[in-house]
Amino acid sequence: MPKDIREIIRDAQINSKELKENHKQRFEQRLQKLHKPKKNYFFLKIAASLVVLISVGYFSFFNKPVDIEQQVVEPKITNLSSVSPEMQKIENYYLTAINYEIAGLEETPENEKILEDYLDKIGKLDADYKRLNKELSENGINEKIVNNMITNLQLRLQLLLQLKDQLSELRTSKALKNENNTI
């Protein structure tokens, strides 16, 4: 059966206990025991600030700022192929052709003198090419140096082709001489 709220409240007031007289004082004492005073970290804050200031001063003094212009590192140019992909193709073409022609040469006692002369000229051109490579790496990209390097490669190939022609003429004249001797 439902009870009236008024009756419930009256019963609660009758059953309620009275607080002791010094209850408030005891409660405050317990709160004070639980509540510890904050420690003062003021000196630690000052010490940390000093460490930060000394660190910043040290790094700013010993690490000199670098100009942005100095930070840009240009790629090291060591040969004609490092100038551009087109120059690499040109250099590879000529060097491959030169090496192919040199590999196709046959040395015989008859053509030994001619071979030595041409290979000496090609050696001088090769030394000049190395000097131009060094100049290119020291002075950077220069149109005149690049053109001289390409011309050098062309001259070496032309010399080898002339040598090849002379050797074939020498072989032909030798074969004709042999034919005339046999007839």
C-alpha cells in the first residue's frame, strides 16, 4: 500500500541523529590534515630559466648562421655527362665510337709506324680532353669549354677514321703488290 510522502518525511525527522557539538571543528581539523601546503618551486623555476638562457647563448655564439646562398650546393661537374642528359648522350656516342674503332685496329709490322703516329696524336687529344674536364669541374659550366670538349671528341674520332682509311689503303696496296708479284 502506498505511503504518503508527508508521513515518510515526519518519520525521517524523528529518526535523524543529532550531530555532536564539536563536529564542525573536528571536520575542519581533518580537512587541514589532508590538505598539505604547496611547496614553493620558485628556485627551480629560476634555475631552469638560467639553463635555457645559457644553452641558447652558447648555441647562438658557437653556431654561426649560414647564408642561404652558401647552403645551396651546386652539383659537382666532373665530366661532360654531368652537364645534361643530352651531353651525356653525345659523350657516350663519341667515346663508344672511339673505343670501337680502337678495338678494330690490327697492328702489323707494316702499319706499326702509322699506328704509333696516330695513337700519339690521339693520346695528346685525350690529355687535352682530361685538362678540359678538369677546367669544367673547377670553373663550372662554360659554353666554350663544352664546345671544346665536343670538338676534341670529334677530332679523335676523325683521326681514327683517317687511320682506318690509311690502313685499308695500305692493305689494298700490299694486296696489289702481291698480285703483281705473283703474275
